[in-house]
Amino acid sequence: MKAITALDRDAGVSGLTLTDLPYPHAAENDVIVRVHAAGFTRGELDWPGTWSDRAGRDRTPSVPGHEVSGVVAELGYGTTGLTVGQRVFGLTDWARDGSLAEYVAVEARNLAPLPADVDHTVAAALPISGLTAWQGLFDHAGIMTGQSVLIHGAAGAVGSIAVQLALDVGARVIGTGRSADQSTVLALGAHTFLDLEAGRLEDVGEVDVVFDVIGGDILDRSTALVRAGGTLVTIAQPPTVRPKDGRAIFFVVEPDRARLEDLAQRLRDGRLDVRVGAVQPLSETPAVFAPERRVTGRTIIRVTEDLQRTQGAATS
């Protein structure tokens, strides 16, 4: 099968190459997915799990990418709840070969059924961003109707979904970002936008929840904005400064089949919009992985065409 492999940790993006790899093995409770679309995080070439397994053993050449949408091609021994030919989407394991390949082995529990009317390229943009936004706001911060939430990087992949989810529960949303992000954030429905390049973060005042994806000085300064009993959640780095009378939580997103199903339903209901900015073929992955490459919205890799959709378009 064709796959994008990372050959050398020190080489970074220049070490990515399109190559042939053996078809993956389906371990117990695994699913082999024929990948139709894949999402990736540019920073994952710096993650330890990209280069070693859970026991710390080197596993290069490794296949990056941890968001997948496709069709079940094979079930491992003992796998239940999914069937061959079923459309699925979800997260691949952090310390196993990922989704930038024609086939990938995934634990079945990390996948959710994908409705027929949700495109694979949209579904591949949802798992990390959607689950991160949900878990940060609800599982860790416990946001409720009427509360105020400050969302840093509100125009980004995670931030834009966090804005929509917070608004849906009836929170007051303050989004931050660069000046160019203002129209995007306000179009999502945020009540207020703060330009981090020109405005004063301290002018926001106290809020119940801070959701941070930036880290550094922005994270440190945001702790003073958390009112008594409030929560700061971040995915950027463990906080070194904590709110005086609140909580500070750093977390890493976890798979959740039930929540993925809920997020997919929100897509179908029009209650959630996922911003896909560009769709590229597998062969172009090394070029779009480069940190200086920026588009509005997520860049998704299309690996295999959806034959059902293609045939349907041809006969309509």
C-alpha cells in the first residue's frame, strides 16, 4: 500500500516521503480501515509517539496522521460493534502508524459510524478538533448556560468548534486571535472579539472559563482573568501560573465513540460547521505539512475516492 512515512526525526518535514509499506496487521479488537480522507497536526513530528511505541522502542519509518475517515476493510479477532463495508471515522493511536496511508489499523473503540450524508473530508477534520473542544469545555471546565468563556485562537480548528459548542449551550463567548481573524470569529457568533496583537487581554475582565490553545505568555496572563471558582483549560502546555481561586487543567484529547457520534449528528443538523480549507492528494502531503504553509481552515488529505459518491454522481 502507499503511505507517507517519516524516516528521520532530525529531518522533520524534509524526511516525509511517499513509499510502499506492507498491508497492516489487524490485532485483537482492531479494525483495518481503507482510508478515504486523513487529517494531521503539523506539530506531530515533534511528538515522542511519532517515533517510538508505548514501550519506548523505535518504530521508524512511521506513518503520521491521527484523524481518519474511511470504510472498514477487515475486522481483527474479537472485534464487535462494526462491520466490514461500514463507513467510520475517528482517531488513530498516538503510538502506532497513522492515517496518511491507504490502509490503517485502528482500535475499534476509537472509531464511530459515519452517516452516509457526511463527506469523508469533513469527517476527517472533526475528531481531534471536535473532541478537544468538547472535552475542554464540558468534561474539564463543566461550562454551563449563562457562563462566560474566553476562547483563545477562536478562528482555529479547535477554537472555532469551541466557539460553536459554547454558544450552543448558552454561554457568552469572547474570542481572541489576530486582527485578520475578527470577521471569522464574529461570523461564528462570538459576542466579542479581542485582537491579541492590538488589544489588552486584561480588558476582558473576569470570566468563568478560559479555553487556551496558545500557551506561553497568553496562558500565564489569562490566569488572572479566571473568577473565583472558575477554570482555565489548556492543550498547549502544563500551566506554570494558576488562578488564585480557581482551577488550571492541562489535558490531551482522548477517543470517545459516543461523542464522535454526537458531533456527527450536530454536523447533519446544521448546528456545527467544520472549516475545511484545502483538500490535497496523498502525494502532496510533504508539501502541505510544512509549518509555513497556511490556509484558512483545515487541510485534509484525500487518500481514496468515495466510490459510492462517485458512482452516484455519474448516474445522476
